[in-house]
Amino acid sequence: MNAPILFNTLHFDQPWTLENYLKVGGYQALRKVLTEKMSPDAIIAEVKASGLRGRGGAGFPTGLKWSFMPKNYDGVKYLVCNSDEGEPGTCKDRDILRYNPHMLIEGMAIAAYCMDVKTGYNYVHGEIFEAYERMEAACEEARKAGYLGKGILGTNFEFDLHNHMGYGAYVCGEETALLESIEGKKGQPRFKPPFPASYGLYGKPTTINNTETFASIPWIIANGGKKFADIGVANSGGVKLFSVSGHVNKPGNFELPMGTPFRKLLELAGGVRHGHKLKAVIPGGSSMPVLPGEIMMEVNMDYDSLQKAGSYLGSGAVIVMDETTCMVKALERLSYFYYEESCGQCTPCREGTGWLYRIIHRIEHGEGKPEDLDLLLSLCDNIAGRTICALGDAAAWPVQGMLKHFRKEFEYHIEHKRCLV
Amino acid sequence: MINIEIDGKQIQAENGATVIEAAHSAGIAIPHFCYHKKLSIAANCRMCLVQVEKAPKPLPACATPVTEGMKVHTHSEQAVKAQQGVMEFLLVNHPLDCPICDQGGECMLQDMSVGYGGGHSRYHEEKRTVLAKDIGPLVSAEEMSRCINCTRCVRFGQEIAGQMELGQAFRGEHAEIMSFVSGTVNSELSGNMIDLCPVGALTSKPFRYKARSWELSRRRSVSAHDSLGSGLAVHTKNNRVLRVLPIENEDINECWLSDRDRFAYEGLNSAERLTKPMIKQDGKWQEVEWQVALEFAANGLRHIANGAGAEQIGALATANSTLEELHLLQKLMRGIGSDNVDFRLRQSDFSGDGKQQGASWLGMSIADIGNADRLLVVGSFLRKDHPLLAARIRKAVKKGAQVSIIHSTDDDLLMQVAHKTIVAPGALVDALDKVAKGMAAKQADGIAGSLLGGERVAVLLGNFAQQHPQAAQLQALAQQIATAANGKFGFLTEAANSVGGQLVNAVPGAKGLNAAAMLATPRKAYVLLNVEPELDCANPQQAMAAMQAADLVIAMSAYKHHATEYADVLLPIAPYTETSGTFVSAEGRVQSFKGAVKPLGETRPAWKVLRVLGNLLKLDGFSQDTSEAVRDEVLKGMDVAAKLNNASPVPTQHSAPSTQHSGLQRVADVPIYYSDAVVRRSAPLQATTDGAIPLVWMHGEEMKKLGLQSGTVVKVSQGQGSVKLFAAADDKLPVGVVRLAAGHAATAALGAMFGTITVERA
Amino acid sequence: MLSQQVTTLIDKELKKYPADQRQSAVMAALRFVQDEKGWIAPEDMADIAVYLGMQQMAVFEVATFYHMYKLEPMGKHTLTVCTNLSCQLCGSGDTLDHLHKRLGIGLGETTPDGKYGIREGECMGACVDAPLLTINNRQMCGRLTPEKIDQILAELDKQ
Ligand SMILES: Cc1cc2nc3c(=O)[nH]c(=O)nc-3n(C[C@H](O)[C@H](O)[C@H](O)COP(=O)(O)O)c2cc1C
Ligand code: SF4
Ligand code: FES
């Protein structure tokens, strides 16, 4: 296996310090960009060549996204990093913030240079206070050492980065809700168009990427996009962080090439706990449809393979469930999450998530009716694709996935008023 | 222009229009709740989902911009399924209490559920209940479970009223529309939220449970409470006005109504209504037949005219009397030989009389105000005196206009103010003079600079400026400033018919006495039309002294008011909902209206009363059959626009230095719900914060000097009168002034609205 | 009145945002007040509104939207237990049971002495450390076992 890219400081005692980051070639990519006066187009070309796709869940090609920012624009533009990781199962960005904050800073600085931005914000999930503090300290360190602020590395390039702390709203992970939140409002997503590239933070052109996306940039610039792409597979360039949680012996974050077989990932996570049998896996964060263990054991962890298998790579968060898991109970908890986290503006999401949850809650508590399952599916149809943001879809997909693969278990529950397991 | 197709129909739409706008302009209805043409797009209800060819999923018509060649289906299977899905979600937590809901019959949700709702509910879970809220005397938020979270009310506050009094707190299914810590909604425009609410969540508190919408008859009318000329739909049942709604007119009130216009009607049904003619005999009031009362009045007038002389008779009217009433009043007075007639009751400087070229007016159209890019508002309690004009200016400011203020108070206008000069009344002329001089300077800054930078400049004089003892000088300076900025200059005229009163010449001629002079040199007889002298006049003390000393006072009024103490005959006349008539608005718009209900009791329209009086006095020209005939007598052949002209000769050397004041100067506003006889008697309006008993406002420093604190009871004196009220601090006031409202019984014992006043610890 | 300490912190936060965007600091301002006194009262929101030039209702909307704000006292040490899927799979139910046994309170409750409160949390973005809880939104404790919880409580008891 290749040397780690995103976790390249992890072998140090204090992986997060600037000193250690510099030891592994940190800020060399930024230096290269600035001293070679790389053109924005050249940078975008490298990023495009790397095959890097957004690590926040939607998998949008990063180079393409950057090319949407207006050029030769004299107004203010912003760069925003989405570290609001709150999709159940996902906890990879936290480790970048905690263990390699300078890599994120460097990646954002390169992006800022590329898109001619002077100010960036990093929006950090509220509960990971420690990571926020670590980022604040790293920014201060970088500012002192001349990697942030005015006249970076002796050039006239200027970029500063500030951290903004979330405070308990999953929906702020949605990029426009996140912008509203930075503006000091409720995190209610905006209708698009206009997209952030034309109307973003404070109404100014803005590019938003996930933490891991930005953190991948320095290596891509230092080593060339093609090399990054080659690590992965077609359509899924480079390495990816996989958070493995749930019923495994050694839960954790694993940096692996795209296309790594799930089988191998499970092995790295110590296998299913207590030698139990694998039952089901949510392969890309809680919003993605669940897949049965048998299917998963044959799947590779990349965009295309998972889509073919009937789910998505999403954020790359893998939730493993063993044979003792009651799928009704698992879905009840997930549905409760979307119900609790709906921002409340769109009718289908505000009213529909509660309805879904209540039905599943009833089923779990022995009060389900046979017609409930079709009702659930019909409600999902009426929610997904009908809302301002994708939280509506995110609430529907887990229900649809569960009923596709584990409908029998739900029927059993309704009929016998208890778990199959 | 962009070509699109909706439901197979070819349509041209403006560039940048949304699908719903394009559809609406082509007469195609698309169901919607959160969309409102006057508010920002929220796209949250999702009711307007339509199918757009090539789009993978249904799109909200309210938020989707049209693009060339777009094909939209509002009734395709995909669209209807989406709309029905949304409808189902809207109804799951909505109480099905249409039979008792005030909104029943005019509920968007009810209408649409008929068209889009499924037959029976698939929802068997418990419905959410949302706690009732008390947000004040005007808007009921009793039934918040009915709320569909369309956020129209919230956006209205933020965007139109300029004040976010309601918000959507909490989130998801727990989202609730509420105010901050159960505060009341105090905006002077709050009632519009009732109209905006598509369901029965926000309803009219005074109207609650009074009638079902289909039982009401509707009559058009015109607002009598400010000079905008807002269109009113007066809803009645059993000959009683039960509510008032706006009639939309983009050039006037758009689709809004101020709370004053909306809720004043409650004063029409007040127990204080005078419903029978009365005369005082041997110090006792007796109800009499109309004929008796009218003859009594006519004889009294004839007696004085023949004895002391007609110039001993004065007539005072309020400026919200109709054009017909004011015309016949002046005609009557002139017929009996008196030139003493006036409706400018709160004015104190009449030095401009006879010099101005035409009638004072807005100087531009209302729409022009919204299009101005630089405005200077002088001496105006803008939000409270002209609530909807303030909203228009607020909108202009949001679009980038700059508004500057010169005034003696610094109330929050709920809009960004570019520059302001807040000085005591005595320094107002100086402040304007400075701007005028500044405009001549090379590098003008502040207000002058702002005005010079504009392309469409408006300089406006408010009620306070018009009532000011140096009103003529303020006018001259304002005119000069407007000219220097190549802009327009106008008056935010005080009342519904301030312009009409001038057109009918209900003002004294060269021989006559103006309102102030009639009271300063008391007459033997007065005819009062709608006037409550202690509340409507510039100097209540003086007005009351004159009334008390007079031999004869004929009070024509809709109410039994203080006149019982000094009048000799009370003639019950109809308020604007019970008579036909005409108002001429600030912008010179002539609007006639019919009575909405029959006059209460034996009340008669004032124009008829005046006609009979004219006949009894054997005067010529009092034979009109209808109010229209009275109106036509004045307006037929008159080019109203040509009569409106604010220009007056500019004194080359203006102004003696501002009057020096020793002691404290009074700044008197006429609070919004004290402004006329009807609103004073509207219980719900009186229950608002704006209807509260006046406080004695001073700068904190001033209070310190006097050893006072907020809440201290103080004795306030002017002339021979004094009253006791609570003091309150307002550090935004200039030092040296005391702000104390006029138009309220609590301050009626005091003197002039301007001038010195003393305050001491009670 | 906002304390000197809070306004100093807010001022520092304000430097991050454009000068005409003071509202951006509202989330931080609410957090600082909560850190100082344990919860946020309506008066605090009104003070913040004045300090940042916002409408009071806009502050209230923010305070009620984000779930980590406490609008009533929730115990000196508020323990927020994540019960979302990864944590549920790894035994957040046991965590709650153990806390219940030790403190005698369940979700949403506060001990009579006002020392502890337990809230339910949504995904905290640390699922590989499940099951977990946070203490006063400031400190995260993962891979909880009954012994570890006892240790945490012993630490907190000392404070
Ligand atoms: C409900 C919802 C929650 C989301 N949460 C996150 C998140 O926690 N982190 C993230 O990076 N993206 C999240 N996203 C995706 C973002 O909207 C956005 O696509 C992403 O940050 C873009 O960055 P990328 O292109 O680098 O992935 C979320 C989207 C939705 C609809
Ligand atoms: S889908 Fe849900 S979370 Fe997203 S904007 Fe609509 S109501 Fe808010
Ligand atoms: S009217 Fe379009 S979403 Fe509400």
C-alpha cells in the first residue's frame, strides 16, 4: 500500500503541529503554486486530472466546481470549508482537523489562490469542540508563520481563514444552510438557483468543499493530478477516508485507495464483532440505502460499484450491522434523526419526516398495520425530490433501502409484534 | 421577452420572471401558499410544484425562472401528483375545524383541499397542537395549530413593516411562528399579516366570531384617517360595519392597509355615538326632533349675525370632513356674511396665506415617492403619521435610495437613514438653512451632499413642519433645497381631505380669520364640523376657553363629546361609512365613495344637514339633491391638477434668527391612534401600545437636571393649565425639549403644541 | 447585561467577519453566554440583539434552531448522550441505563441538586468512538463502558 496521503503526520506524537507537517513536506505545494506562479487554469486542470470528487457526499467533480467561480471579478469572493460532519456514521473530517489541520489550511490556501479569494471560513460541527480549538490554534500558527494572512510566503498573495462553530444542526452540513448559518441565521437551506458560485456567503460568489476534498489538494498539486487518479479506479480518483463504525471489532478511520474491496475494509476494521455474522451495511453515511451483507462482501468501495449495487458511496462512512440487529429498530432511529433534524421550511420534509418516523415507531412498538409499508413507500415518493434541499431525499432513501432488502423483517414485526432477531 | 409554453399555451414572459409570474400574467392559476407577489420568494410550501420538460423532478413555479423555450405543465400527472402529495402533508397536522374557523370561506387551504386533497386521510397519528399566542389586541394568534409555516407573516415583518416581530422559532415539525418572549406585535401595519395568512392562524381579533365571510356585504370606500387615500372594502352585516379590508391599488396603498385604517371602524360602533339631535335648555340637554334642532341652530346664527355681526361667527372643521361637507360649510358661512372658516386646526403659522400659488399637496405622485433615489423628510413622525408612505420609502431605501431626516425626535423609522439632524423645534429653520447653504457649497456633504447626488429627489414636509410656528420659512427653505437638487417638493398632508378643503376654499379669505385667530380672538358663535376642539386644535386651552365663552356653539358630530359642556346644540352627523362623499388625497386624487351602512339612529349626513341649514337661513344655492351634485358644483370643469401648486415666493432674505427659547420647548406629536374622532373611540386601537396614555419624554440629562427618573410622576404646565403624567427617558431627543403628545384627553388641559412648557416633580 | 468577559470574546469573534456583518457572531455570542452561566435566558438574547444590532426575534430564532443551546438550566454538568445509529449499535442504551442507575434521572431530566442533567444528542461526528457523550458541549468522552462512566462522574463530582 502507498504511504498515507491524508494521514501523513499520524506517526508523530503530535501530528497536528506545523513543525511536524513541515517535516513531511507540508506547504510545499502552496510554495510551488506561488513561486511557479501556477495559473488558476493549470491548477484546475490538475484537480480535474486527479479525478477528485467532492468528499462531502454528493461526489461532484471538484475541478469542475472550481471552474464555476466568476473570473476577473473585482468584488469579494469567499471560500468555505464544510467540516460540519454530522451524517451518522461519518467522522473522518474530525480526524483531519485533529491530526492534520495544516493540510486543510494548505489545501484551502491553494484553492483560494486558484479562485482569487482572500477570505475563507471553515464551518466546524458543534460537538467536536476539541477539533475546533485545534483548528483555531493551527490557523494562528499558520498566520504567525506566514502561511495565512497578507503576503503569504513573501508573495503578494493574501488569504485568511476563520473557523465558525456550528451548534447542533445537521442540516447545516447542506452547503447553503451552512452559509446562512455563517451569516448568523437559522440554518435553513436556500433555494437554488442561484448557486453559491454566483450568490453565496453574504451574497458573494462562494465555493464550498468538504474538509477531505480540500485536504486532498496539496498532494495532488505536489504530485500531479494523474498520479492521484491512478491510485484509485476509473471515475473514482485517489484515496478516500472510510469511517467504519457499528458492529466491528476495531472501529476507526481508514485511508484507502478508491475501489478497495469492502471485504478488505472490514478486515482492517477487525471484522464483525465477537465473530458474529454480517447482516447489513450502510455504505456511505446514514442517508444512503442499506445493503445486505452478502451484496456488500462483493462490492468495491468506489462511486460506480456502489451505485451498481444499489446504494452510494456518499461520505464513505460505513455502518456495519451484525445478525443481532433489528432492522426496524435501526430504521426507527434513523427516521427519528431526520425528523429531528428537518429544518422545517419545506412542507414535505417538515410534515413527512414526522409521519415516517411515527409509522416506523408504531411498527417497532407492535402497532404496525400491513398497509403501513406501502404507505411508507408512497410517503417517500412524496418527499424525495420535492424539497429545497436533499435532506428530504436523505430521509426517504434509508426507508426505501430497508424496505427493498429487509421488507420481510418489517412484515414479521407487524404480524408478530416483535423482532425477528 | 422570453417565449415559454404553459399547458400548451404560448406565453411571453419578462426576462427574469418566474414561472408563477408568467402563468399569473397569462391568467393561468398555479396553486400556492408561501408565494406572495409583494414578498421575497421562500419556496417553502412546495404547493406550486409543476412539471417542467427536461427537468428530472417537479419544480416550484414560484422560484423557477423562465428560460427560453421552457415547456411547463401545471396539470400533468407528475405535477398533480406532486401537488396532491404536498396537499396531503399540509393537511396532516392541520385541524379540520373549517366549520368554526374564522377563515372559513376565504381560506386558501380550504379552497385548494377541495381541488387537490385526497378523499380520506391516510394519517392516523396524533395531530400536532401548537399553543395559542397572545400577540396584542389586533391580531389573533389563538389558533396556531392551523399555521402551515409559509412564513408570509415573518417576511412581511422583515420586508415591509421593517420589524421582525414574528419569527419562526424552533425547527422541523416543532417550528412555530411566535413573537419574542410573548411580546405583542406593535407594528402600525400588523393587520396585513391577517390578510397574508393563507389559513386561519392569524385572524382579526376584533372580528373574531362576528360573522362568516359569506354573510357579509362589501362596499368600496376610502380611508378617512390619513392623506394617502387608501381603498377600503367595508364589510357589513345587519347595517353594521364588521371589518375593513384593503382594496388593492398599486399606485396608492398597493395591497396593504395601516392598522388605523383597518381597525378604526370599531370606533363607529362606540357607545359614545350621538344618535339624536339635542339642544341645551336651561342648562339641560334634551333630545329633540331634527326640525327643532335645526331651527334652533339657524335662529341662533341669524340672531348673532344680525346683532353682533356675522364676523362674530366662526366655523371650524376637521380636515377629514368630506369635500361636500367642507364646501357647504364655507358656502353657508359666506352666505351669512362671515369669512371665518378653516379646517387647518393644528396649524400655527398662517403667514403664507394668500401667497402660495395653489393648493398645498404632495408635490408628486405617491408612486414617485417610491421611485425617488434621494429623500429629505422634514418634521414628520413618518411611520405613525403616514404608515404606508413610510413603508413605500422603506422599500425605496431597500432598493438603494437614501433618506435623510430633519426633525425634533429620532424615532426608529425601521429603515436605514442616511443622514439625520435632530434638533429642538426652535432650531429647525436653522437646520434646513444649513442644508440649503450646504447645497451651494462646492463639496457638499451630509444631507446636502446626499440630495445633490440624486437623480430623483423628493423633499417632503411632514405634519410637524406644517404645524410649526415657522412653517412658512420651513416651506421656503424646503422649496429652495428641492430646486437646488433638481427635485420635487411637497407636503405630506395631514388628513384625508387636507387637499380637498383647499379646493373648496374652506379657508378664510382676506377678510376672514384663520383657525388660530378665530380662537385667539374669541367669537360669539362657532359652528363645529366633526371637531373636538381640545383634541383637534393647536392650542386646546385657548380653544376650550373660546368655546366656553361663546354665546352659541353648534356642534355637528358623530359623537357626544366634550361639547356637552359648552355647546348649545348637538347635531348627529354621519361618519364616513354612513354618508357618501369625496376625499382628495395628498397626491390630488379625487375619490368619491358611497355610504356602506345606513346612518345610525337619527344620524344624518352632514352635507344634508348643512343644506337644510342653508335653506332655513334662506341662502341661495342649497338645493342639491345628492352629494354628487354638491361635489360637481365644485369639481365640474375644475382642472384639479392645475390647482395643486406648492410654489410660493421665496423670501430673498429669509428668516430672522430662530426664535430664542428659554426653558424647555414642547414637541407634540399626535399619536397615530389619537388622530381623529373615530380612531380615538376604537377600543382595539386604544388597547395597543400606540394608544397608551402619553408619557413626558425627555433626554436623560434633562431629567437629571430636574431630579427625575423614568416613572416619576411629574407636573407639566403650560399657561394656566397643568397635568400630571409619568416621565420617561429618551436619550435620542435633543436636550431642551419635552416630548408630550397632543390629541389626547390627558394633555387637553395644556396649551400650544409648540412653545415653552415646564416640568416639575409632582 | 453581557459580562465583560463575554463581550471581549464576542469582540474577538467579530474580527472574523466583515464589519457590516455583526450578526455572524450571534452563534458564538450565544455560546459564550451559555458557557458562562450554563444556559441562555431571554434577557441574554435581548442583550445580544442590542450588541450585534439584530432584531431580538432573529436571535431567538437562532437560539431555538440549534440544539446545543440550552434555553433553561439543565444541570451544572449537562451530559449529552448520542443515541444515533452507530452509538445505538454500540450500546448507547446501556450508557443511558447506567447513567440512570447512577444519577436517578433519565433523558431530559436534571438531578434535584441541579448538578447533572442528561440530554439526548444527535450524531456528534465521532461515530468510531461510539458510544459517546459530551459534557457541557465542551468535552467528548467516547467508547463508554460502565467503568468509564463511573470515572467521569467521579471526576465531575469533584468539581
Ligand atoms: C442534509 C445534508 C447534509 C450534508 N452534510 C454534509 C456534511 O456534513 N459535510 C459535507 O461536507 N457535506 C455535506 N453535505 C453536502 C454539501 O451540501 C455539499 O455538497 C458539500 O459540502 C460540497 O463539498 P464537496 O463537493 O467537496 O463534497 C450535506 C448535504 C445535505 C443535503
Ligand atoms: S428538505 Fe427539509 S431540511 Fe431541506 S430545506 Fe426543506 S425542510 Fe429544510
Ligand atoms: S408557492 Fe412556491 S413553494 Fe410555496
